[in-house]
Amino acid sequence: MNGPKGGASAVVAALAISSLLAGCGTARDNASEDPDRPFPDYTATFLQGPPNQAYMEAAPLSKDGHRFWMLPATPQTTQWGVYDNTIAPVLRIDPGDTVAIETEPAGGGQVAPGINEGQIEKINGAVKNRGPHTVTGPIYVNGAEPGDLLAIHINRIQLPAYATNNTA
């Protein structure tokens, strides 16, 4: 089961976390001329609509045929407290495509400015027998086979304005 969507303070990253069934990245022949930035910097395009494959593709940002996808963290696209490789992919991409992945902080974003301890306890009580983490995905890379070594290039990580820590 998926947990509730947390606050708007999610991390947006061109990063495929452990839920990535297979990797993606820009091939070296598409590298930029700047050796300090060997991979192109993609600018996110805002998409509207429900989180399904048809609405996740953004306008092409390069002429090399690779596509840019945005994967929001929603109850339909995240796993709460589990890592299960039998869950069906929420996005299918081709090698070389770029994905901007929205991730939720530990606890699904329940710890945010203005939230009190009582509210957190109520949310924690609703999620039984699972850890506090959420994972966006999984993502399937077309053509990838079990055991393949896949490259993932992180273009940028955008952090929220605050952070939390749980020592329990």
C-alpha cells in the first residue's frame, strides 16, 4: 500500500533512488564541452494532469532523440516503508532518457513546519508494519535485463528549505 502524500517540501532530483529497476543517463557522446559539467543540464518543464505515463513526458529538450520525464511523488508512484522489486513500474523509459524524480523525505513529509507531535503520532499510527521511508518508483528502462550494469548520472539535486531528523 502507498502512504499519503507529504507536504510540498519534497526533494526534486534528477536521481533514481533504489527503486530504479534499471538506470538511465546521457551517453558520453552527448556530453557538453565543459569538462566540469560533462552531462547536459536539463531544465524541468511543468506538467499538468494525473500521474500516468502519458502525462509524464515533457517537451523534448535535446535534438538527440532522448526524452525528458517528470515523475511526481504521489500515492500512486511511491512505495511507503517497503522496497519490493515485484511492484509494477510506474514509468518506462529508454536508455539515455532523463527523469526528474520528486522524492519525499523520511516519514512521507509528515514532519514539516507547523506540524505538532500529536499529528505525527496520528500519521505514524495509520501506517502499520512498515518503515518511515518512501521510495518513488520503480522505473523500468526498456531493454535492460536482470544483471545489467546501468549508469545513472545525477544532474542536479534541489533541497527543501528545511530538514528533519528522527532518532527513534
